[in-house]
Amino acid sequence: MDSRGFREAAISSIDEIIKYYDNITSRDVVSSVSPGYLRQLLPSSAPETPESWDDIQRDIEGKIMPGITHWQHPSFHAFFPCATSYPSILGELYSSALSGACFNWICSPAVTELETIVLDWLGQLLGLPECYLSTGSTRGGGVIQGSASEAVLTAMVAARDKYLRNTLPTPPAEEEDLLKGGLGTLGNAEGEEYEELLARKRSRMVALGTTATHSSTKKAAVILGVRFYAIPVGAKDGYRLTGEVLKKALGELKKRGLEPFFLTATLGTTDTCAVDDFAAIADTLEEFTGGEEMNGDIQGDGGGKGEVWVHVDAAYAGSALVCPEFRGGITEVLGRFHSFNMNMHKWLLTNFDASCLFVRDRNWFIQALSVNQAVYGNAASAGGLVTDYREWQIPLGRRFRALKIWFVLRSYGGAGLREYIHKTVKLGEEFAEMLKGRGGLFEILTGPSFALVVFALRGKTPEEGNVRTKELCERVNKSGKMWVTGTTLDGRFAIRFMTGVRTTEKEHVEMAFKMLVEVAEDITQGA
Ligand code: PLP
């Protein structure tokens, strides 16, 4: 494809994309194809001779669209939204044109510098304490990750490294690599002894979450080979972690000789959008690590105090912090925690992937993740005045993702972002009012919270309620006209109804409610 061909193909692709968005409601929300549908439609090997763009493009509608579930459809009420906007799509376009593996500053200074700047802008818009900004007093800053799962893994690696450094003696001379899992110098008795010490310590380390924490924290612990404990939370506390419950769990772990080194605190849990009690968590941990020695027998050069690193997973609901009224009890506590992550690609109008991870001291990432290889050395890095984001993340190469964030922040402005969040939150509140208006039929279990309402269909017994709610969920989803997600809360089957998609308007929520009522009445009358 030459420049002329690209121009024609690009114009026609953009036209198609606009048409897709403008007419999205003419499609069913959920794809109804059967597994393996695509293999039947495509040849079994790549073409030997080049094909025309017209032929390729035609297959988008004919072969790909049938297998697409439309996350931008206004009747998509499942999971959490996966944002798009035209400015963000343009950011992706430029980014792919400027493709590179921009892991060091010198690989494209603008890629690194724009990322640092737009994450400072975003941090300010979210009302984060200054310690999370690159210009702040604690050498903090933000980095774009591919996903919240990658962010929690990155934070956990740094937490593990920090904990080991603080609680173990300094490694023998020349054996610094031991702290990064290296084997040390063979035959060095002192080094071998240190390895044993390290292995014992690691076997006692526990990462904490709750039963409402997203599975990515457990996955990070699995990847890192540390233990994971999910502190039970339930309806009594609104599915949130309280100081009291945390204190009890810490005490029990300590009795078993285990060492909690990491906790994920959530702003907007996946099931119900609950918010853990941040202030009580901070107080409890300070009391626990400050008041008593919790690291067993080993005194390290950090004084033996093993702080519990608190990572805030605000993957979805963090976007709401652009509105000051959602910050109460949250942003003022964040300065007592260690890292914070939110996905702009969920609820802030930016295409996947744009997971924004902030840390209070960037050295924590660099100490843990800086692994040198001669080929990546350069004068700028050696000079120490530049950021090399490869040291803040798991992969080496990285895309120019800051561009789409820059385009979105400039195109919407803070006011535009707040307006969007307000609109979607209001739709959630309106949906909750509709449910309340049919209180004999439906019961709200949680919410409205951050544009999410969790509800169930009533039954004469809890079992009957579960059966009915499950049938309601299956029938409305099967219709293809909307998509909701089912979940289980304390043994109750429930439907999550989310109103965060950019294209959703009141008419779509009313339409969904009408269908929910019709099907619910059919189910209850048929009983
Ligand atoms: N954290 C929470 C609270 C989530 O709801 C999700 C996904 O919905 C994640 C983390 C994982 O997000 P990602 O797909 O970016 O890894």
C-alpha cells in the first residue's frame, strides 16, 4: 500500500468507523456466533498473493462484525465500560504511525516527557496528593501500564523488594543481586547463608486483599510466588474492608508467623463498587507496624520495620475523582499509601489501554525493576536526568499511549470529563429510582454507586429469588438487546447494571428497565 492507497483506505475506514458509531443501535449488543465461527469463514492459510483493500475492508462487516460484542453500544450495561472517544481514537492513529519501542528516554524523548506531563495533569485532575506527581516533594510520579493487573503486579514487585531491603540485613559485599533472586557467587558460604535467609523470609510473606478484591491481586501473588490471603468481607460491612476486620486478620496472620507486606485497598470493587475504609486502613496499619515489631527475628538495615505497602486499586471508580464531591475520605488518605492505579480506559473516555499507575517514590519501582543490559545503556540514562520508563514496568518496549490521553484531556477539558461522569452517575441513580418504583418486584442489593446498581428479583424464598434472578439475567441477555452481568453476593444471585458507557442516554436506561420489568413479570406470573 503506498501513500495514495493509504489515504484512500484511511478515509474510507474513518467513514466506516463513523457510520459504525452513528448506527450502533441497529445492532444487537452481544454477539450470537457459535465458538469456532470464524475458522469456517476464513481460508486455512494466509494469501500468497496480495489482496486489495476493498476486499479486506469488506470482510470487516461480513466476517468480523458478527463476532463483535459492542462495548460502545448504549445498551451495554455489563461489567464496567471500556471507553472510547474520537480524540482518543486519533491518539491511537498517531501513536501507531509513530510506532517504536520507547523504553528509554532517548528512544523518543517526547514519548517519555509527554507521559510524565499528562500523568501529572491527570493526577491534579483527580485531586491526588502532590506526592504522586513527578514535580512533588517525594520523587513520585505516574506511568502508563497496559492494565490494572499489570499495575498491581508492578506495585507488588516493588513492595516485595522494599520489604526485603528493609527487613533483611544488607547482603554480603558483591551479592546485591541476591535480593533480586540471583544465585550469588557459587562457593561463597556467606552468600549461600544469605540465600537461605532470603528464602525463609520470602516463604512467610503474604499479600492481602479481601474477598471483594479483584482477582488481579491474587494473580500477581501467584506470579511472584508469595502467599495471598483474602480477608472475608460481606454485606454487614457493605463488602468493604474496615479497620477492625483488617486488624483481626493482621493479628491472626502474625500468630501464624506470617508477614503481610502488601495490601490492595479498593476504590470501587468489581461486584458492587464498594470503597474500602481508607482512613481506618491507614490507621490500623500504622498502629500495627509502628507499635510493634512484626518482622520476626530479623533486624535489617531499615531498622527491621516491614511496612505494609498499600496499593489502591481504583481501576474503574478512580475516574470519578475528577469530580471533587467523590473525593471525601479518599484523596486525603492517599498520601499515607504507596501506589494508586486507575484505568482511563474504563471510565474516562480513553481507549484501551491506558492504565495510569502513580507511585509516591519512583525509586521504589526503579530499585526493584532496573535490570541492566549493556545494549540499553546510553549517555542520557547515565547522566541521571531522564526517566527511563522501562524501569517502572514489566515489559521492556512500550507504546506512545500518552498521546491519546493528551488528546482526551485537551479535547474534553476538566469540565467535559466532570460532565460525562456526572451524566453517567445520574443515569445510575435514575435506574435505581425506577427499581424502587417497582419495589414489589425488585430489590436493590447495593448502590447506586459510581453508576452501578446491583439488584435481584424477589422470590418467596432466597432460593426462589436466585432462580428467578438468574432466569431474568439469562433471558434479557439472550435477547441481544442489552447486556448485564450476573454475580453472587453472600450466596445471592444478583444482576449488575452499569450506566457508564459514553453513548448511554436516559432513553436507553428506560428501555432496559421496561424490558427487565416485562421479563420479570413473565417469570413471576409464570411461577
Ligand atoms: N480492578 C478492578 C476493581 C476491576 O474491576 C478490574 C476489571 O474490571 C481490574 C482491576 C482489572 O482490570 P484490567 O483489565 O485493567 O487488568
